[in-house]
Amino acid sequence: MNTTTLSERSQIQYKECISVPVDLSNYLVIGISSRALFDLSFEDEIFRTQGLQAYSDYQLENENVALKPGIGFGLIKAILTLNQLTKGKRKTEVIIMSRNSAETSLRIFNSIDHYGLDVSRAALTSGRSIVPYLNAFRVDLFLSANEEDVQNAIDAGIASGLIYKSDTTYNFEEIKEIRIAFDGDAVIFSEESELIYKEKGLEEFLIHEKNNAEKPLPEGPFAKLLKTLSFLQSQFDPENNPIRTALVTARNSPAHKRVILTLRKWGVRIDEAFFMGGVQKEEILKAFGAHIFFDDQDVHLKDSSKLVPSARVPYKTKKSL
């Protein structure tokens, strides 16, 4: 059992980075906005209706009042457990990527301390876009409630999800393993095949996929993240692995074959795969117990977000292609 306190861990990290600079490319790096990690809906309402000064005043007056967990809290809590499994070997780093100023961010850090989250790094931009700093921090996954930032991150080639707002309170008190679920087309794979379905219909889509079954699907925005997770999984006992992934796709037979062969070609491990063929996804996601589900379509996310934390993956804009 790791008895090191959060303060002690921060001091150890600080001493280590002074003696040997930390190379974040050696870790799974999650960048998350403060509104994705914590529930800041009330504070955001103050900002939108009363302005920046009222928001700043409120945050300063409530610096010592812990914020409630937000949509991305369960995932971050789960991800951070990886650092407790092998003594002296950190696997992941979480970085707060916020448009808050340094002055108004103290409540965020106090809330991090309150929940004992092993998070010590932040980028605070005082209203400016945080996207230019994602590559600088070697971010593998970015989660935010700001649609502009998520879109710009996707355009920059970084796996990014727009946290889907929900009134649901998700409960992940006991974290035994990290459970992440992905849609297939336009998430793990490119939107190429999905566009055929949208433009030409289901029959043409199935014919296309059957004819191209042996041809690997092009990578989508989350392909690199899935490969990174698969690499991390390979470092643990397969029978007691702390990471579990699931593919939950609207595809079915015969369009399933191309997916399976693509993942095999990539050398990627996927623990559970569900080829839904138009069946609603939310009950499968609930049974899987996803800490987060990534999909590109609002029609699926409206239902899934009622049961599990969910995030929308936008298409790249044409100007970035």
C-alpha cells in the first residue's frame, strides 16, 4: 500500500525534475480542463451572466470550498491508480489545462488536494486557447468542456473529447480497473467508411467494407491513444490487468471483419468488442462500467451520457485536412 502523502509525492516529483528533467513522452499524459474535472456549472453561469470580475470574486471568496467532481473525475481518478501499482515507476501524468488565471485557480488546486488526486502540473492561460501548449506537454488525450479548444486540438492531431454535459451523478468510489470505451468509425478509425454510409446508404457501405475487408482502415483521431493503452496493458499481467478497453460500434457483420483485421494489423489489444448493428449502446456501456465513452455522434451520446461519462469527438475541419 502506498502511504506517501500527496504533498510528499509533489516534493519528490519537484526534486526529481530539478536533478533530471522529466520527459513526458515516457508517460501516458492526460490534459483535462478544470470544467471537465470538476463541476463548475454554477461558476460558469456567474461568468456568462455577470462577467469575469464577478466570477473571479466568487472563486476567491470560495477558495477553500471544495468543488464537486465533474464528468471526467472518475476517469482521472482511475488513470492515476496506475502510478500506485509499481513502486518508483510512474505510468501516467495528468495536467490541468485551464483558461483560468493563476489567481482564480487556487480553488482548483485546493479541490485536487481535497480529493487526494496525484496532480501537480498545470497550464493556466487567462482566457487564451490552451491548444498551443498541448504538444508542448506531450498530451495524449485532452478532455474539455470548451468546444473551440477540443475542435482545435482535433485539428492539431491530438485525441480530444468534448465532455458531454449531463445531470447524472456518476459513482466510481472503488476503482479496480480503468475502463474506456470507444466508437469505431471517426474515433479509432477515420471517418472514410462512415461518410460512404452517410452519402450512399447502408447497402453500399456494407458492400464497400466487404470488398475492402483485407485492407486496414485508416487511423482515426484516437488510434494513437488506443495503441498507447495497448502498450501499457502489455506491461501488466493479462489475468489481472488494470486497463480494460471496449469497442462499441454500430457496425455488424459483414463490416466487422475489416475492424478485426485492422486491429490485428496494428498489433492492438481490445478487450471487449460489441458490433451493435443499430442497437442502442447505452445498456452495453453501463454493463461494461465505462469510466468514459468516446463517440462522434450526438444521437448515441444523448443516451450514453445518462448512464456513463461520455465525450464527443468532432470531425476535423476541412481547413486542417
